[in-house]
Amino acid sequence: MGPVLTQSRAILTIIRPTSFLVPKRSFAHANGKDEEELKKAREWLANFSRNTIPRSICTASFSRSSGPGGQNVNKVNSKATLKVPLISLLPLVPPIIHERLRSSRYLADRSDSLVIQSDEDRKQSSNLESCFSKLYKLIEASAREVIPGETSQEQKDRVKTLKRAEGEGRLKMKKLQSLKKSSRRGSKYDD
């Protein structure tokens, strides 16, 4: 919703909606997460790898694949389906990522599990590895979207310098406007 214009007694007033005037806060405080939790999540993400996910929490099943491939498709169970219960996965990842995983496109409707399928290859083992790769990419992408990076001291200093320059420029413009308006006023000693 944009600004609303009202007119009363030849005075034009601009009323801005207050819903957009929200004070700026840091990411951690805006989402109710403290800096310590974000620090732990960043450390977890730095140490996260494909081998971090224990395969014992996953259930793999195989079925017949679809699509081209001749009679081999109808005979061999090469399609891999990986089922990962969220109740087993969520304790292994930081709490900040939980909501993103719960809204994943891989979440099954009836069960509270992530279901990942792969039938890209003709071998069961390759398709199973592809499923684990998709699971790793899902968790990593979710973490990278939610966990903000750390701000370096150089970036903090640059922001301070830019804010200071902006403030000085604003004050300079205000003084110029003031001088302009005061020069328009006539002196009481003018003829």
C-alpha cells in the first residue's frame, strides 16, 4: 500500500502507512535466534559433509524403473527410494534448519519423512548413491539459505564509514537548504 494523500484547507499532507515502519534489527534478533545458536549452526555447516549423515537412519527400497531402457526396465529393480524419517534427521541438524526441512518438496504427505527417489542409472548402487547425494544437497541448501554468513571486520568498518558519510552529506544538505531559505527572507532594514 502506498502513501495516502489527504487535503484539508489547502494543505496537502502525505500519510505513510505505519505497517512498513518497522525498526531494523539484526537477523538473529528478528527471528528470535541468539548469536550463540547462529555461531553453533555456522560451525555445524562448516563441518557438514556427505559422510555426516548416518545411513542407519535411512530406509532404502528398490523398484522397477520407468521410461526407456528396453526389457531391462521391466526385469530389474534399479529405481532407488530413500526414506528418511524427520524424527531421526532433525536431532542431527541445527534447530534453525528444521522449518526449512519440514517445508521441503521431498516431504511425504502421509508420513513425516523425506522421500527421495532416483532412477537415473541402470544400477541400484548408483541410484542409491544419487539419493544420498540429493539428501546431502537438500540439507546443505536449506542450511545455506537460513544460516547467515558472518560479517567480517572489514565489512563492518566499511558500513560505518558509509553511514558516517551519509550522515555528513545529509547535514550538509540541510545547512544548504537553511542558507537558501534564510537568504530569501528579506532583511528588516531593506528599503
